Amino acid sequence: MNRRNFLKTAALGVGGILLPAKDSPASVWDAFFQKYYREMNDKEKKDVVARLEKEYEEKYKKHIKVKTNAPLPKVLYGYGLDLSRCVGCRRCVYACVTENNQSRNPQIQYITVLQFEQGEKWVSDLEESNKYYNPETVPAPEHFYMPVQCQQCEKPPCVKVCPTQATWKEPDGIVVVDYNWCIGCRYCMAACPYNARKFNWGEPTIPVDEINTETHYLGNRPRIKGSVEKCTFCIQRVRENPGRYPACVEVCPVGARKFGNLLDPESEIRVLIETKRVFRLKEELNTQPKFYYFFSL
Amino acid sequence: MAGKLVYFLLLVVVMVAMPVYSEAQDNTTTMDNLTENDIPKFVTTKPQFTEGIFPCSNCHASMTPNRQRRELSFHTEIQLNHAKRQRWCLDCHDADNRNVLKLANGDHVTFEESYNLCGQCHGNIFRDWKTGIHGKRIGYWNGDKTYYLCVNCHNPHSPHFKPLKPLPMPAHPQDVTKVKSTTSIEVDGRKLYIPVYEK
């Protein structure tokens, strides 16, 4: 056998091994040959959604709706977080877990609430913070809190490094992940300066009766082992028309969380940017977050 | 000649622009330049009353108002901790109609519109509340919103926030698979699932 024939045969063989077995159910073939989400037309999206809904129905014995709502025109989402008000109670963390079907075990949480000691170095050095605080009541005296989640950067470094383009920034500014296109290399996690991306090291598990059945393909639909996920500003809620506020905004007991359209001068996010003292986390990295921390006091 | 023409054209431009400009001015009624009678009504959540206490006239109708500033022998559960030295009950509650609140100018407002009362002193907070920066709004970011009343979060008699019990801290990286189960709690009418860790 000469070199050329060997390579040909080897390539065919390897290709054959990688393909799903002949007796696999049709849906496995369909999933294997699924197109890139951004290149799908409406019909193809509908087919994919139908297949996913069937899969979920079999797995969870319950109908889970998967939406593919497109971005709304003339909308760029922005978020505000009032550090003068946040008390570090972590209600947002679990409103997010509940709304977005994060795995309960292994545990995944999109929002990390950092506790700082007053007078301590912060913002430029998050290493000094503590996320494992657990006092009887919060706010603990002489401490303050800063929740961190995906900052929905205008120049997202995570998107730049993805070798399969499984993550991208949508026209409405939300950075999304196609879990079916993600190969789990975790380059994006290394690139993100905010530790906003989480990886499914194991099979994600959620008790069936706790699943939120209103889902979006690019958001809170059930995830798979080996894929990366992150905050999407509750894409399944905010992309409705009219769009609901994200779950973390509605649960905050001190009203510290603000959300709106950056292109609408009347929106609370625009007014607060224009009237309050505002900063963006790690601004010097030029990631241009659309997540604005502010001080109302 | 050319100079005159330019002046004439300028005059025309100004004359055409004037009414357009003034019209534009008239149409912009921001919240801050509304007259007092025009304070917009906000869709709000309901004020929380102690069970069975409202309408106040149930008891007060048959009582003669005592306008003397004093320690009350009733309503003793109310601890006034809100500028106590400058204020007492009848500065905000109306002696003649207990079912409404009283503004500094003597006008009445309902309990559902109590933000007008709070806004008398807390003007800057009121301004932020109207635009959604202070306080909490739920509903639709590009549609109808429900405002939380000041009193839905702050006890009007003792407005400072009470400390809260924090929800469970995240698992340490080596323990992310040691979540025993989840349990549900209710926060502000919403069901949240929180982890139960192994001891």
C-alpha cells in the first residue's frame, strides 16, 4: 500500500467512526448534521425546534417550549446595578438559577455576588473579594457587595477566541451560545475577564418539576454536558414584545437592578447613565460592557 | 444687493422656524414641569395594611379627633423612627378623613398615591423613582410597568431597610457535585429553588 492510498483509507475509516452508528435514531443523525444556527432559515429553525422539543419531551416527560424569537429592531439592551443599594442577599442568584434552568448538581450559577471589606482594594483587584460569605444577616457591617455576571460586552473577547463561532453577539447586544455548536474547549472562559462563563463538567441535572418550560434556543433550554453557558439577560423574557424584565431585576428586594434599551433616551438605563456616577468593570480592557455599575447615593 | 437677499432669506428661515420651535416646546411636557394637579398616576402595587385595619374610618368615624401631639395608647406597634422630633401622626394622616393621607398644603391623597406624600420631602428620590432609577418596577421593559410604592419596601414609620438573611453561598469548586437536593422558597410571590448542601 502506498502512502496516498493509506491516507485515503485512513481518512475514510476515521470519518466512518465519527459518524453516528447506522441504527441510531433519526434525531441523532439530524442533530449531527444540524446547520449553524445563524445560517438557518425559518423552516430549518422550526425543524430543529421540533426535534429538540421532542427530545426534551422524551427526556423530561413534559412539554418544554423552545422559542427562536429574533432580536427586536432598534434595541440594544443595557443593564444597571446600583452599588449604593445592593445588600448582597443573593436573591438574584437563585432567581436566575430558577428562571434559566441552571444545573443544580453539578452546581452552576451565572451571578456571583462578591463581598468586599470597606477600605479594601476593589474593582481593579477582584481577588481580594469573598464570594463565600455567609453571615446571619446582610449587609454585614463594614462590608459592601458587587454582583458580577456576563457584562454583555460590545467587544466580547470570548467571541473572538471561539474556534467554532458557537458564541456571538446578537444585533440587540446579547452575547449568546449555541450549545449544539459548542465543542467545550473553554477558550471563551479563559478569555472572559469577568468569570461570567460556566462549563457543564457533568450531565446537568434539574428536578423535572423545577424546570422552567418557557425557553429560548439561545437561552435557557436544557443544556448538555460539555457545553459552555452564560447569562443572556433572560433572552426568553426580554425578546418578547412587549418584553419582560429579566428575572434578577424583578426579584431584587432593594431595587438595585435596572434594565432597558440603550437606544431609548427615556429608558431608565439611559437616564441613570446620564444622571448618576457610573462605571464599567475593567474598562481598561476595552471590552466595552453594556453592564453599568452606578451609585445612586 | 446680495447682502439684502441673504438677510431676507434669513428672515424667512427665522419666521418659518419660530412657530415650529415654539410648538415643539409646547409639546414637551416632561414630568418635572407638570402642574401640581397633573402629577401622573402610576400603576402601583397595593399598599400593605395590617389585616383588617383599613378603612380606618371603621373605628375613627365614631371618635372625636384629638389633635394634641402625644404618645398614643393605641397603635402601639407603630414605632415612629422617621424624623421623630419634627413629626407626628397628623402631619401625614388627616384628622378629619382617616382614609386618606394629607399633604403639607392640606390636599388629600389616597394611600395608593402615597408617593406624592413621600415626594414632598424626598424630592430627589421621587424624581428617580418616577424614571425608574430608584425603587423597583416590574412588568415590561418596553411596555406597562408596575411601580412598587415607597411603602412596599420602606416601612413609612421606620423606613430604614432591615437586614436580610442571605440565601446559600455557592459551592466551592471541589464541592459542586455535593449538592444534596434543592428546596423551594418564596420571595415576593416568586418561587426560587435554592440548594441544600451536605453537612
